[in-house]
Amino acid sequence: MISKKKHFKYIFANSKKTGNATVRIYYAKAYGNKGCYAFVATKKIGNAVHRNKCRRRLKEVVRLNNDLISPEYDMIFVANPESGTVIFAQFEKDFKKLLEKSKLYKNQLQ
């Protein structure tokens, strides 16, 4: 998990970003030996209950697809306001499309 302010600054300063209606991904080369993740839900989503739901959904999608995600990158996953309203199957489908688009799958390394 990414928790230090310095690590967040590194990723935002050196990152590429991609996104769709449900999630945005900021990614940069790993700061350490192995890639780490952070999950963010902004106040634009709503109150704490909705933000936590979106964050939990993001964590679950990453957990289910962790074996497909490239370990060479540090990533920050930001939930968009629509991520709380879409059904989970569609959310996961959008997430996979986003990984494919940004070439973050293990077998699609740049």
C-alpha cells in the first residue's frame, strides 16, 4: 500500500494517467522493488458511506485481477462518482478495459 506523502508526490509527478467513467489510474515506474497500490475516493462521490463503498469495490477488483496486473508499476486508483452506481460486473469490465488500454497487463508490457 502507498501511504507516504512522498510516494504519492512521486507518482503524481512522474505518472501517466488513463481513465473512464468509473475509475482513473495514475501509474509510474515502481518506486521500490515491487509495485504498490493506493485507492482513493474523493468527496465528489458523496458522503463517507459512498466513498468507502467505492474504495471497497476498487480493492476487490484489484484483488480479483491482481495476477493480471503488471508488478512493475506503482498505481493510484481513483474512483469516479459513477463508480458507486454501476453494477459490480460492469465496474470490473470497465477496469479490465482500462488496464488493457494502458497496457498494464503482465503480458502487455511496453
